[in-house]
Amino acid sequence: MATRKKNGQSVDGAGSILSTVSGPSAAPPPSSLGSENPVAQQLLQKTVAGQQLAAQMPFNPNKAGEHGPAATTPQPGPMHTPSTPAATASTSTETIASPKVGSGVRPVGVNPIVAPLDRVRVDSSGQRLTTNQGVPIADNQNSLKIGLRGPTALEDFILREKITHFDHERIPERAVHARGSAAHGYFEAYRDFSDLTKAAPFAQAGKRTPLFVRFSNVAGERGSADTVRDVHGFAVKFYTDEGNWDLVGNNMPVFFIQDAIKFPDLVHAVKPEPHHQMPQASSAHDTFWDFVSLMPESTHMLLWQMSDRAIPRSYRTMQGFGVHTFRLVNAAAESRFCKFHWNPVQGTHSLVWDEAAKIIGADPDFHRRDLWEAIEAGEFPEWELCLQVFTEEQAAAFEFDVLDATKLVPEEMAPLIPVGKMVLNRNPDNFFAETEQVAFCAAHIVPGIDFSNDPLLQGRIHSYIDTQISRLGGPNFHEIPINASIAPVHNNQREGMHRQAIHRGRVNYEPNSLAGGCPFQAGMQGFTSFPERSAEDKVRGKPELFADHYSQARLFWNSQTAPEQAHIAAAFRFELTRVQTPAVRERVVATLVNVNPVLAAAVARGLGIEVPAPLPLVTDRPIPEFAPSAALSLLARPGRTGIHTRKVAILVAPGVDGAGVRAVYASLLADGAVPRLVGIRLGKVKTADNGSLDVEISLEAWSSVLYDAVVVPDGELAVNTMSGNADALDFVRQQYRHCKPIMVVGTGAALLAAAGVPATLPDGSADNGLIGTHSETLPQALAAFKQALAGHRSFARETDPLQV
């Protein structure tokens, strides 16, 4: 059978190049990946050249010389020259340049680490005094105080960095967070936003600031799985020309606690229980629920945690939030409050829990692989940065306190202002050197950004930098390449473990005359804290509005669609069923009574208990009522990228309609999807017209839950073979029960019937996510299938309990 071609180029097997798992057993590589994307073309070149290079060494010719007398004369190792430098690259995106990652020129045969020490020599002549993040220091003589005679502020990150570095400058004599994935990219401002802030990334239209982003799970250890139910970190390091700014947030806009002093308790409670170190990477255990049931301020966050937000489909399809209220300060020293939002262009999509649990076993690296594959193929993830900006006067009129991290500001009250986009366009070359060693610190801000008095944020300012000193072996973690500023760094900090810079001269203090006063403090051109007035007594406590624990939990619940509400109730049921202590279960349900009686009743019913009396309120103030906010529903954010990067399984077996398979494969590939030919085993399958297809991956190697949709082609013999295979039957059952699009062509419908998959929805109406067609109407059916694929899921077929 002739190879299906696009523009005269073969696309057979393209899905395997776009993936990181499996491939045809013996087939020529494709000559095109179905698009003109230049990064995809580099990926194809890199993969093919790499395979050719490996094929030049069918065995190790030196092995025989390792034994007997021949071993006394070691031989040079075998060496083959690649056809292109791309063959040995870590990533197809290595030629993408930026002020942080470099020129984009391949460093073939070069190790700059052993270059002359000129590369690390530092001279501060004529330079401003800065922090280790490259932030210019306005005043190096005074700590930040609450009034000239008042106490020193914990938020003085300049003082803390300077003293902390000094504290760790001596190293011992010789004696002899956790799971994440990351990428390089850039932020591009839409216009000049200097009316709002003097922060460097927003200085002019089109200005690009290089950045590095790390996504992560929170509770699990480094070896845990990606798709556990968890809060997900969303941390962005901006390498600005005025120093590094770290926007360290999550994929949820609120948090469990209101004050940093409770953070150790929260983390101790959610981590594995100390007596037996179980469970790993899960909140479904007694200690977590005991803690949060005694901390009603956690209620709002619990609803987010039990929602589909906690099991995102991809890092590329989750929002990011700065969580806290920050300040924006412009050149006129005018300040406004601000909240940061990252909105993914691909939309917000999630997994369903049964699917997420199965992915843990099928591919624990699911999110990491997804991010890597998309960037390698040139499908660069993109987010829009939006700001919620409001004055202190507006904040004072809100019915909640903007300094309370368990509250959000509804978009209806403070509309989002789009200020720029973030594009991730380069994978790390080395996971440990970049992803593992990157250090994000909430204290790293630049002129134009400042802190609010949020007590959780105030504690994070200290906690992160202190953690990095321990984790990365000392106070010089800022000199690790991935953490280094692209702005000049000049100060008088010396020594400490792992020091890289070699400073000229004898001056390591300020003021000085022996170095001409350099580096000199920057004055008003450096970082200055916003002079917020404070004239109150020192006290341990919380503002009165912090006592409202339920109004925004109600807002979140009322803003969810019916399927999302059902998922929240099911998540509470699952987690609390695993809890062994009846009093803890009852206490949580009593908390939910204050949120919504339907939710509380559904959870109580699932636990086999009566609905308890509501947990007592801690304030006499009326609980505010908020109108539902559509922006809080995942389903309100479908995205703008259609079916790009969606993975589609095409089931093939001997006797399949080869022409139909190739037509579907090429059409999906052309529109940006990643089709894979899935068979019972690798190898060739004979088609109905005596041609052949190369299976790219087997049913046993890549589970149904790892695909976004499935196509069952025509071919009676092929369908009969699949109908007698348990893996194939389970494959289509799981695609159905996880509400994914399914297309069946001709006799392919018989496979669904054999699997017990109904042709209509539970109420008897048509299922728009299940497309049946024949070869003659395949083009029209493909259009409908792509529409369903872009919509992600057909929740109308979902039942509780599941019927298929």
C-alpha cells in the first residue's frame, strides 16, 4: 500500500516522533511531522539523526578486549561522528536564544566550566550596590523599620539576605520541594504599564523578559506520581534587567491558612503520618483531615482541593495565581494593590478521578512527559498574565480582607487586566542542573513590586530563602547558573559554601575609600519599600474579617457546574472514607453544612452517617453573600488552541481499512493532534487492501487513560480480533467512562457493542461525544470528532456510580 503523504512527504509514524514512548518496530522514519513548525522539523532531524547514530554501533567492539591478556592494553573507545549536531542534543529547542539561556549556538565539544577563570572574575568599579538577585539597593545604612524608632520589619529582604549570607560564610572542614517539571521561556508585555508599576517587565510594549517556570506537586516526595490529588505549584522566575523577580504561586488562588505560623502544622499534617510514613502524596488520611477540620479557615481551600482543579489534565492547562495581595508601585511612588493571574491559552482542563488514579500506575510521569513533548514539538505552551488592580480604598469597602490568603477577589469586583503573555519555548538541557537546582524565593522582588501585610506572605518572605540555604548547600545558591541574575551583581558578600565569584581587590565592606566607594548604594534609583503608615500596638491575633470562613466557600460551590459539584462531593466521599476516625469525618461534614446543605448531605450519605449539626461560627457578623462567578468554573475556560497536542489512539489489527486509517491519521496530524496507531503488539498489520501499517505502540504499553480520544476504524476482521481482546475492550470502556470523544467507522461500532458501551446517553438522548460514521461520510464525521476533541469531554454521559 502506498505511503500516505502530505505535500509529497511521508507522515507515517509521525505520532511516535511527537511522543516519548515506543514507535514502530521496523519502518522508515517519516519525512514530515505534518506541519511547517520549524521546531517540529528540528525534532524530526534530532530524532532521526540520533537513531542513525545509534545504529552505527550494533555492538561494543571493545568488549572482547576486556578479558585475558588483551585487557592489559586498553584500546580507544569506539567513536562515530553524528550527521548533525542535533543528534546528540538534549532538546530540540536548544537553538532558541535569550539573554538567560544564551546565544542558541550549539556548544559542540565544549565545556565552559573549565574555561579560564576570567568567566567568573568580578570587578565592581563604577557599579551600583545590589542584592544577590541583582536588585539595586537604595539604602545600605538602615534596616526597614516601623517608624524611625519602631521595630525592624520582618519583610526587610535586603537585611535578611545580607545577615543570612554573613551567618553562613564559614564552611566546615573537609571530612570527607519536591517533584516538579520546568521550562525556559519569555514574558512579553502588551504595552507600557508604567502608569501602574515601574517593574522592569512592564516597561514598554513588546519588551521580552526571559524567565524559567517550575510546576510542581506540593505534598509528595520527589519520586511520587504526577496525577495525585494535590495543590500544584506555579513558580515563575523573571530574569529582569533590574534583578530577579520570583512570582511563587499555585494553581489555586487561595490557601489553607491565614498566618505563616501555621504553615509547619499544615505541612506536618498533610505529609505521611510519622509513625508509619503513609500515605505518600495524598491528603486522604486522618492527620490532614483532623487538622483542617479544627481550622475552619481552610474550608474555602478544601473545596478547591476537592475540585477538579487538584487533578489538572496538564501543566499546560492549569491557571496560576500569586495567591497573595501584592503592591504595585509606579515611578511617582503611587501604590495600588494587585493580584496576579496566569490564564492558559489552551484552556483549563482536568482529569476525572478514576482516570487520574489509573494514570498513577500507567505513567507516573504523565505531566512531566506532556510538558516536555509539547515543547519539543514546537507546540509552545502560552499563558496570559492578568492583573487585578484595586486601591486601598476599594479594598476597604470589600466584605472580606484582601490580606487574608483564604479569600479571593471575584473578577466581577476587580476585572482582570491583561498585561502580557508568557511563552515556554525551551526545555531544560539537564534536569538536575536546572529544574532541581532552581531556587524560588518569595522575597525576590524588584523595584515596582512590593509586599502587602498579608501574614502568610510575610512568613514566606523568610521561609523560602532559609529553605534554599539548607537545600542547596549554603548562602551562595544565587550563583548556581539557573539562579543567577542577568542583571549585574555587585556587593560585599564573600565566602560561604560553593562560592564561584573571584573578587578583585581587598575591599569587602561599605562605605570604603580603598575601592573608590564602590560598589556604591543606588539611592532612589534602587529598591525602596513603599512607606506604608503603621501606628498600632504589637499584637498576636487576626483582623475581624478573617473570621468569615464560609462566604467564599459558598461562592466557589455555587459557581461550579453540576458535573463539577458532583466531582467535589465524590472527592470528599473518597478522602473521608479513607479516614479511620469517625469524629474527624463528622467534624468535616459539620464544616460542610455551613457551606451548602446539598453538599453536606451528599458527603454524609456516602459515609453512611447522618448530617451533623453545623460547626459553630466564630463570629456574630452576618456571612456575606456573593453572586456566582462563572470565572471560577473550569468549564468556562475552553481555550483557543483547539485539538493541538491532543493524543488520539487509532486502534488497528489485521484486516483494518488502511485507507481510512491513513486519512484519519493525516487529518488529525495536520490540525495539530498527536495520533498513534495502537495495536495488540508492535509490528506490521496487514490491511484489508493487502497493504500494511506499522503499529506505533501496543495496548499493554500505553493505557487508555493516557489518550484524549479513540478512533475505531472500519474492518470486520480487525474489529473481530479486537472484540476478542480484553485489553481492547477495556480500552474503549475506559474511554467511554472517562467521557472522552470516540469515533467509530463502519463495523468499528461492533467493538463498542462488545464492550457494553451504549450508543446513547443514560437518558436516551444522543451522545455528542460519540461519533458514528461510514467511509463515505468520513470527512464530515472527522469535523464533528475534532469539535468534540476540542471540547475535551462529554460529561453528559457521566453517572455515579459509573455504569460502564
